[in-house]
Amino acid sequence: MDTLFTLGDDNGASGDARPPPPTVAPDAELLDAYSRAVIGSSRRVAPAVVHVDVGRSVDGRTRGGTGSGFFFTPDGLLLTNSHVVHRFRDIRVTTLEGERYSGDMVG
């Protein structure tokens, strides 16, 4: 004799064979809000962030390095760490859009 049965939960109640829906972390809304804030902030400041290439000649050899910085005034003053430009004469800046500029250290 064949037996017909349905799958049930741990309590023995009958139900369907689909797995239970995934649980949502209690702080999912907070994490989503945080993610939206970070993404929005990044999009807003990204155009001000630049790549900095530096170089100099020492004993006929070229030395160089790279770093990052950001424009903090509308007329083009750029802020970067001292160790990025320290002792370098040739400073080149590339923007997010691919525009290239020469730079001068002013302080």
C-alpha cells in the first residue's frame, strides 16, 4: 500500500516544500541608509579628487611617485599629503574626467 504525505514544519503541521523566506537582518534599514549616504557623498566629491604624479632627476636618473589629492577651492588649489610632493619638482595632476594639468607646490 502506498502512502501519500506532505512536507511539514518541525511541529508536524503540513505545508508546502518551499524553503522559508530569507530573514532580514534587524539593522538592514540602517545599513541601507548608510550605504546610500556613502554613495551620495562619493558622487558629490568625486569630481574634486585627482591623481598626482611626481618626478625629479637625481644624478641623471628619474625618480617618481604617485598619490592623490583634491581640489578645495574653485580657482584650483589642490591639497595632498606632504610626502607625495616632498622634494619633487615635476608635479602632474589628472582629474576623474582625464584632464591633465601641471602643478606647482605653494606650501
